[in-house]
Amino acid sequence: GDEKFEDILYQVVNQEINKYGQPYQQYFPLGLAAGIFFALKTIGFLFGWLVILLSWLIFKALVSAGAIKIQEQAVLKEVIEV
């Protein structure tokens, strides 16, 4: 007929996926949620290092500009000895 081989193949594969996926359909939202969670976790890990780097650079710039001073202080502390 007028249908292309790709269209027929698409319909057959789609029907097979739907047929075999029906018993597991209740788990699809859980799988999707887990996938999104781990994707965001990966992105968050990368952005976490970027935030640490930018914070360190800003801190060094403020120290260089004299806006922040680092001072040493002697501290008296109690220590338990055995």
C-alpha cells in the first residue's frame, strides 16, 4: 500500500513494547522519578564544585583587596590526658 516500511516497523515495535510493558506500567513513574533524581544529583555534584571554586576565588579577592583580614588568636583549651 501507501505505507512505508519504516511506518509499519514503527507500528509493530510500538505494539510489542506496549504489549510487554503493560505488566510493568505501574513501575514506570518510579523509574522516571529515580532517573530524574539521579540526573539532578549528578548536575548538583558538578555545580557544587563550581560553587566551592567561585567562593574560594571571591574570598581570595576580598583578602587581596583588604576587605577581609585574617588574624591569628591564641586560644586556651582544656585537654584530657590519660
